[in-house]
Amino acid sequence: MSDPKDERRVGQRVAVRLPVSLKSKEATAEQTAYTRDLSTQGIFFYLDREISAGTQLEMVLILPSELTAGERRWVCCQASVVRVEENPGNNFGIAASIERMDILPEIPGEPSSG
């Protein structure tokens, strides 16, 4: 098992709390979680139920301007859970590797990215 301090991240990691909607094949309903940090290659979020490492997820969230060259963007991501941490307070920290990210089109009438 590798030491987390030895981990080498490829992209810029941004510490930000954002809502993320997620679906998995195991869950019948869409769930909302909140990020702790994210990059274009990975995401760490908190969820009120445990999911298994290896679970495939579809997530929809707004990427902050720090990761998009200036403008916030709605994205849909395909990701795989790589680590699950049980936390005090009945929630779980979930680390997932983003395998694919698609920028979603702007929806007229939705709040702007400003």
C-alpha cells in the first residue's frame, strides 16, 4: 500500500466546497454530495453513505474558474472510486479518479457563471 504523502498528482488541485450530483449503478436514485477538493483528474467528496472502491460514477458539477481558464463551467464526469474513508459524523470521504469529462452546454435562463 502506498503512503498518501508519496502520491503524485498531475493537475492543479483546488480546495473548494461545491455540490455535486452523482449516480452509480448500485444506487437507484441520484444523490448530492459536497466536494472537499478537485482537479481535472480527480475529486474528493463527502457522502452520507458508503460506496465501494471500484464503483463507477456519473457526476454533474460546476468546475470553478481556477480549473477552466477563467469561467466556471458545468461538466458531466465519468469517474471511478479509488478510496473510501469513514469519518466521524456518519459520512464517508470518497476519492475518485476522473476518467472522462464533458463540458455541458449553457442553459438559457440559468444563473450566469459570474
